[in-house]
Amino acid sequence: MRLLPILCALLCGTAWSQALVIQRVAVIDGTDRGARPEMTVVIDGNRIAAVTPWKQARVPRDAQVLDGTGKFLIPGLWDMHTHGTTDLRASWSRLLFIANGVVGVRDMSGPADAGAWRAAHASDRPRLNIYMGSPIVDGPNPPWPDSIVAATEAEGRETVDQQKQRGADFIKVYTWLPRGVYFAIADEAHKVGIPIEGHVPDALSAAEASDAGQKSIEHLTQVAEGCSREETAILNEQRGINAIFRGPNSTVEEKMAAGPRWAAIEARKIDTYDDAVAQALFARFVKNGTWQCPTLSLLRAQIDDPLSPEDPRLKYLSKDVRATWDAGYYKHLPRAARLSVVDSSRKQFAEFSKIVGSMYRAKVRILAGTDTMNPQCFPGFGLHDELALLVEAGLSPLAALQSATRDAAEFMGQLNRRGTIEAGKTADLVLLDKDPLMDIHNTRSIQAVILDGKLFPRASLDALLADAQELAVKRN
């Protein structure tokens, strides 16, 4: 068995003492300029020092020079909807992100004390950038055990103040927050200067959440409803069904009977889609600055239940994660019900893809996110799946790329230091063998990753993958 500490020392030691230069490379800098051929990028320490035409470039003496001829340089990628990256057992997943050119993530369910977590992990190498949410903030009887329960307006405000003090980057709101509590959270977050991001609670519409200042909506929650000419009736019907599913005294028979009603509601959303209603909602998102993180890869995975055993990426999963994934999304349902739900999910995915394309054309801001670690949402690998699905939905390859680079940095308020390839910005870069603007699948053709100015050539990336596999095996 290989010695991980030794390998890490070789790969992840101190910053380069010499400049790093990538010569004659096509630069896709994350702006709207597209690809600029025959460029030279100079990196000094962990910063980009210069981006100039090849013939005008001044290469520092004793610099390490990489030949970029025929290759393409893009900004480091961000997965803007993940889970589990702050878990003490998640070091293997952080390696998978980096090996796939993902230099940072937005963790949608962070630790109870973000500041303490950052201090404890300050010396991690290689270190994945993490934009860190609060723990999930939900109403009574939350489905996730580490959630913060806010049952009253006072508890909602107290949670916001506490998480702001503890260093969370944003407040993660969830599905079952009571209406009044949600608005108290939104008001307090505005007062103390911390964004709220997450699900649109069941008690609200997407338009109401947007008007309340919610910065991002995940998984298009309540958006399809908001595109329907029967939105109010559909929302009320859904709340009634959810009350049965969540009711502590609901019988199995009542829950089974509610299943067909739910499928009918999903079909009704599609049948009552109204483009004029949808465009009014999208205009509201644009006016309010409400971003969308559709996580199409999650919706697509829910069609492919159960997991395909031939996927070569499965070797990077520990036995406990693999067992959860093998069970799939619908393990609690009888076979007939499972087939019905998968069919409904297939129709929902097609509808949501259509909505994403329409939102993009309406200038709604979109982020690329996967909802890792849900079944079939692989750390690192999954972001490339998401980019391809965004293009299939109607985004241009450049727009899809920007949703994981420039736009991600802008959303986080970090565009002054990351997200594009420009002098003065952090050197988080990915060197590709093929042009992603010709085919978005080419983001997978990774030749090297530069993380915080440190070079990981292809051999080092393969070693990180091997390390991730070894760590997963150790957990078995």
C-alpha cells in the first residue's frame, strides 16, 4: 500500500519558488471574449502575473515553462451545490473534486461552527476552496438530523445571528420552514448582512421567496409551479399532500393513496405551463437578483434508478456510500409505484430542462451544481455531467462554463480575486487538451490543474485519484 503522507508532501508542499509559465495556449478566460489563441500566462506565487500574446510575453528567468500549444486554459471550476465536503470523513471526495479540475464548492449544509472548522483545516493540503453554508435551517421534525430547527420567528432570528457570528457564508433555508419563520429569517439576514440560499419552503411561492431577497433557489423548487397558470391551486394541493406524507398520524394507506395524487399534480404543472406567466416570473428573478441552481444532474439521476453497476467511477466510493447509492432514490416504494415515480421523474426532467433554457434566454442568472453526495452525483466527475446537461437545456458552451467559473465567483462576491483568467487573480486554472467551446464534454480532457498557484500535472492528478480510491477502501 502506498504511503499517502509521502505522496501528499510531494504534491502539496510549499508554493513554487519559481514562476510558472504556460506558453502559446488558447485562453478561455471566463469573460465573453471566447478563446484567445497563442497566449502566454505567467504565474508568480499563487497569483496570475500576466496574460499576454505569446510574442509579447516576458518570461521570467528560471521560470518553469509548460508548452500549451494546441491546449486550452480555463478558470478553475466550482460546483455550486454540494454536501459533505466539510465532513471529517470526506477527504477522499475533496481529492476527487481537485482531480477533476473543481477548485471550489458551495457546501449547502455546513458545520455548526464554520469559523472553527476553517481554523482546524487551515493546513489541509491540497486544500479545496469551500464557500460554506450554515447547517440546514428547517421547521419542526426536519428530515435531516443535523438541521437547526427554527419553529418560531425568534428562533429564526437567533439562528441567523448565531451563524453570522460563527462565520457561515450564507444561511441555508429548507422546505418545511413555517411561513412566518422564513420571513423573520429573511428580515434578520438582511439586517446583519448575510445571504439566504436554498429551497423555497413549501409555505411560499418562488415569487415570494425572490421578493424576500433569497439569493439562490435550488433544484427549481416551486419554479415549475410558478410557471403554471394554476399556481395557487397547485401549491395548495401540494401542501395538502405533503401534510399527509409528513403527518405523524398518517396511515400507510393514506400515504399510498396520496401517491397518485402527487403524480397527477406533477403532470398538471406540465399541462398548465403558461409562457406569459413564466416570463413574468423570470423577469421578477432578474429584477430581484435571484439566481437559480437547477442541479439537473440530480434530476437526471432520479430517472436512472437504480445505479448502473458498470459505471467506472464507482471504484471511488466507500462501501457505506455504495450501499446507499445502490439502494437508489425509491427503495421504500413497491415496484409498481417505483416505475410510476421514475416515469414521472422523466417527464419532470424534460420540463425542468425546458424551463432552464427559457430562464437562460430571459437573462436569469444560473449556477452549475450537482447535489453531490446524492446517488449518482459523483464528487468532481459530476460537475462535468452538469455542464453537459446545461448545454443540452439550451445554454451555450461558454455560458455553461461561466456558470461554474465567472458567474460562480460573482455570486459569492469574489469576482475581484477569482473566476476569470486575469492578472492579479488567484491562479486556479485547468489546462485542457480539447476545446470546451466546440464541445462542452471537452472539459473532461484535463491535462493539468493549477490550484492556488501549485501545479498538478496529469500524473499527479492520477495519483490523487488513486489516493481517493485508497481512502475509500480504508473506510470499508
